[in-house]
Amino acid sequence: MAATAQRYTAVAIVLHWAIAFSILFLFPLGLWMHERAEGGDLSAEVFRAYQLHKSIGLTLLALSLVRLGWRLMNPPPPLPKHMPGWERFVAKATHWAFYALMFAIPLSGWLYVSAGWSIHDDAPLPVATHWFGLFQVPALFGLNQAGVELREDVADSALDAHAVLAYAAMALAALHVLAALKHHLFDKDEVLAHMVPGLRAPFEKEAPPKDPIRLAILGVGLSVTLIGLAAGAFYVFGGGSAATSPQARSSFEVVQTPATTETPTTTEVVPTAPPPVAQGQASAWRVDAARSSIGYAFSLDDGAGGSSRIEGRFGRWQADIRFDPNDLDNSAVAVTIETGSASNGIAAHDAAMREPGWFDSAAQPTARFHATEFRRRGDGYEARGELTIKGRERNVELPFTLTITGDSAVMNGTITLDRRDFDLGDGVEGEEMVSRDVTVSIRVQATRAP
């Protein structure tokens, strides 16, 4: 009877290669996305890469637990009898080192994201982790509720450990592969055949008998692994659109549309100006860019039963203001906001807001507010007009206060919008983390135009 090499069970082989392929996929993906984030890349590709990296990493942790349990219940094939004692020791130490790394690497990554801190921006990053968009993963040890200093320290240490452990895994994998090839090519034993489906040991004369159940487990398990990783790669690098491509630097700054017909001094294309307003007797005002702002705020689910308030602002907008409290009938305001300038200091959020599911800034670069109806309201005023975002127009009422001293004026207004009225985030992965109500705050300091 011809000698036949003993082999691992089909389940053990599938788990081995699923984990191995996942690590080999995650390592270059991690290097790529880290380098891009360090360079300030805010593209959707980078955002998707981080989400996918976290989901596969957590899957790797679960598979490692299953593999360890399976190994304890199903002892591996014995090592070749010719192996000296020191080589047996190294082989066993390497295997157990792999198990330690398979747990330590994803756990260190989980610890890092739990801290909710971006080392790239040196700022809080309250972005919850969703496992392939299906459910939210809790933060370890409630770190997302800890103080800023602790979160920063944990994030720095965890990410450093994550990187060191990943490189250690790659070095150990290289050693493991070289040892397996040495056994197959030089020692001519069955070590490599233990784990590679369809590979005969050098001394085997005939292929081992085929077991339909074993073949089915191997075929389905390995196919699912490879298809899943290929789909992940496509999700990151092939799931973009024109809306996610980098945008050219804009010259659209906070400016007052002149009352005259002067040509703006700029070497770049200036986006469409706000729609013209009524040309009655109401005074025209020039906005003081340094002291004016349009901000927004929303609540973000922190994953621990509470929420965090996230505040941001639009960096580029135009306003044509003609207002006289004694001539409300001839008063009018037109504001155009570049949606791609929205920023709350969290790079991942800023990139996501330009996506088609949110502002769709490439296809719909501006939002507009145009009001020609004003009335007094208590100690202040109310502007009634049309707000257009992503091509969806809604009638809104903006209450505001106004203080005019000579030729200077200060206006403050706040309005709460339901983002779904403008198809912002509806059906987007993770949108349930973001509150439906978004508060928009406007502060304008201006001087009366001559």
C-alpha cells in the first residue's frame, strides 16, 4: 500500500487560508489608507477603506477564535519523525505566536477605533464602527466616553502596537512560508501537503481518495473567502463615481456681491453668484467675512447609549443682502453656499458629506436660500423664503435678531432642518448614527454699502 500523508480537516484548512488571505489583504490596505490619510486625502476611497479594514479585522478576530477552538477539539497531524527537537520547538512556537498575533492585531485595532481619536488630525473622531454596515460594534472599555487626554494616549499607543504587530505577522508569515517550502523541496516530507488542498507529499505515489464532503467544504469555503475579498477590493477602489473624485481648489470665498457691476478680481472660475434680489430702496450691505459664519450642528450616536454634538461650518459662501427694517417690502436676501466646503474638523466626516448620499457636491455644488418676505417677530424678525439643497426646494422660515448701529449691523439667526427633507443621508450606510434634525446657525456682521 502506498504511503499517504495525513492532513488537516477541511474546516481547519478553510479557516487557515481564510485568515491568511485576510491578513495578506489587510496589510497592504492598511499601509495604503494610512499613507493617504497622512497626506490629507479625504476621498471616499479612503473612508471606505477604513470601514472595510475594520469589518474584516473584526471578522478575523472571530475566525481566530473559531480556529483555536477547532484546533483544541481536532489535534493537527503529527510533525515528521525526522525533525530534530529544536526544529519541532521552533515550529510549535511559530504556530502559537501566530495565534497570539491573530488575536492581538485586531484587538489593538479595535482599541484604537474605540478611542475615537484621529492621529492624522489630532482631534476627536467620533465615528462608530459598523460591521459591514449591519450592526454597530461597541467601543472597548467605554473609551469613547473617556477624557480627551486618555483617548489621545490610548489611540497613539494602540495604533503603534497595531503597526508593530502587523509587521511582526508579515515577518513570521515569511518565515513560515520558507519553512514549509524547505520541508517540501528539501526534506521531501508531508508538512506542506498537510495544508495545501490537492498537493501531494513528495513520497506519495497516488492521490489520496476523494471525499465529496471534504471537497465541498474546501470548495465552498475557499471560494467564499476569495470572492469576499475581491468584493472588498472592488468596494474600496471600484465603488467610486464622478462625485467622489477630488475637486479643484475653489475661489469661492465669503464675499458680498457688489452693488456695482465691478468684475471680481480672480484668476479662477467663480461659481454662479446668488440670484438677483429686489432693487428697491432697501440698503445694501457688505459682509465682513472674518466675522461672519454659517455653521451647522447635529447629534452623532456615540455607540454607548448617548450622543455627541458635532459642530461644523461652511467655509465658502456668497450673500447679497438688501435690508431696511423700515422698508421690509423692498428687503431681500440671496445666499449661495458651496456644499463641498462643509467641515467639522473630522476628515472622514468631511469626505463623506461630499458623497452622493449626502450633499453630492460634484453634481450639486451649491445650496441656495432666497427670501423676499420679511416680518417682525417679537424682538426680532423672520425671513420667509426658499431653501434649495440637492435640487430639492423647501419653504422655510428663518427667525433672526438684528442690531444696527450707524452703518454697522450684526445679525444672528438659527433654524432647525430635517435633513431628510433634502434627501441628505437617506439610506446611506451609518446614517442612523446622525440625527435627523440639523441646526443651522447664521451670524453676519456687515457694513452699509455706500
